[in-house]
Amino acid sequence: MGEIYEADVSQVVYAGPHAVRPDTYEIAVKVAASPGAPWEYVTLRFRSAEATLLAHMLQSNQPRASVDDRLLEQVAAHDT
């Protein structure tokens, strides 16, 4: 595997069957601009088996949402 490039996804543009390849599933995303990266949109193509595996993995390994305590800290600072 070559160099790994990580990009923050700012928008999911499309997820569904490929328009031309009926046996292929695709996810099109817009990624945050990064210095030196010549692209902003990325399309990932998966065969049916990989798409199914990805769907199961996403459902069973959901990211944990972090709690944002800044609002609570601001309210507490007012001694209310």
C-alpha cells in the first residue's frame, strides 16, 4: 500500500447503484480542500459483495459522538 492520504468528507454527494455498471455500487463524496491535493471530489466504486460488507461494517462500528461541553461550561460560568 502506498502513502495514506486522509481527507475530511464535507458532503456525501451520492450513494447508490452506478449509472452504467449495474453490478457496481458507488459513493461520491466531496472532501475538504487540502494543500497539494489536486482534487476535491472522490468517487468510490464497490462490487456488490464489498458494498454489502461496507454497509454491515458501518452499522456495527458506528463512530462515537463526542460530547461538546462548551455550552455547559459557558452556562456554569454565569453561576445560574
